[in-house]
Amino acid sequence: MLDSTLAISLIDNWVKFNLRYIVDHKKRRLTQHLLNEEIYKKIKETEGQVRMASTTLEVIKIPDIKSRS
């Protein structure tokens, strides 16, 4: 029997969780969704002791570049 595993890595200024689990291939997206919901719920239950953060970068326009020939 294969057991689920959890690996935690410290990367730059954040923590990466890698959860591996065995699931029927037809249920993989639903299972991932349910796991994400449960993790989010547990984080909310900490009442701010654990917080989620992310950075989003949006490129609106690439500036024109003039080159000298």
C-alpha cells in the first residue's frame, strides 16, 4: 500500500507544500479541489495566525524599443 506524503520546502520568502496522494484518476480534480478547500478552511480557523499571500504581476504593454543600426 502507498501512503500519502507531505514535503515542505522553504523557497525565497515563502513556504512550498508538496502533497502527494493516491486517488482514482477519474477523481483527481475533485480530490484536489476538496483538499484545497479543507486547507483553506484550516488556515481561516487560525484567525490570522497563519495568512496566505501572493504576488501578481501584470504586463500591460511591452514598450517600443528603438535600436541604432
